[in-house]
Amino acid sequence: MSKGVGGKKLVIYPILAGFLCVAAGLIGLLILSLSAGPPRNSGVRNGRLAACPASPNCVSTQSEDQEHWIAPLNAGFVDPDPLQLLEEIVRGMDRATVVERSNDYLRVEFRSLLFRFCDDVEFFHERSSGRIHFRSASRVGYSDLGVNRRRMEEIRAIFQQRAPKTVAASRASAPRVLSFR
């Protein structure tokens, strides 16, 4: 078999074609992630956040099905504004941008490092129950490999660690002094 110029072309063209296909795919993913606009169904309507889509890339405390459901945060502590604490937490996280804030609502965008895919996270403080409901969903794609659920569990852990204790919980954990009178 001859190793002439023609033989090298047989090796270089498939490698070049493969490289171009991968590059085109990566550019396509980047364009897709940057062109996806914010959801039109964000916000609270009648005390509820939007339902999750059928895809597994969403979690919500108000979901009707087990696949998407996640427990809400307990905000039944003395601080009158638990969303302020949540805002501080998310501002300390990588690639997070607070987009909207009101008395009982907080919306944050999280972007992935590589392709800048956006996940929209909403928090709703239901004052009557003392809970904070939330929804975290990917804008594009089908699976997020559990990223939204893991992020929300991380936020929960930080929130529980930093949240002030309730007056009742503080009294229950305080040492008891016995009187012998």
C-alpha cells in the first residue's frame, strides 16, 4: 500500500469532517441557549407557581406528581422577610442573577458554565402558612441530569443553616432551670 499524498487525504478528511460536525453542534447548542427567552408563565397566580412540564428538568413544591415534587422551605421564623435571606444566598452562588423581587416573590436565573443554559428559579413566600414555595426549571432541553433538584437542596441546606430559629424553638432548646422553692 502506498503512503503517498492521496493516502494522507483519506485520513485527514474524516478527521476534519468530524471536527467540523462537533464544532457546528457546539455552536448550535450555544445559539439555542442564548436565544431562549424567559418563560411567559413566571410569577404567582392564585397562590400558585406555574406547573412543571412533562420533562424531568423541573422541580416544584406545588407539583401534583412525585417526579417533580420537592418539599417547600419552612419560613416560620421571626424574621419578617425570609426572601431577603434567600436573595443573599443566591447572590452568593455562581452564575446567579436576581431578575425580579417583590414582597412575596423572588425570581432568579442560573446559567451553566459551558453553554450558558438558563434555569429559572422562582420563590413564593406564602405568609399564611409560613412556607416558601419554589419552582426550578430549565428553559431548554429535556433532561438536566438532576441539576435543578440538587441546586434547590443546596439552597435549602444553606437556608436552614442560616435561618434564625423561631421563638418557640429557641425556648425549647434553651436549658431549663429548675427552681426548688
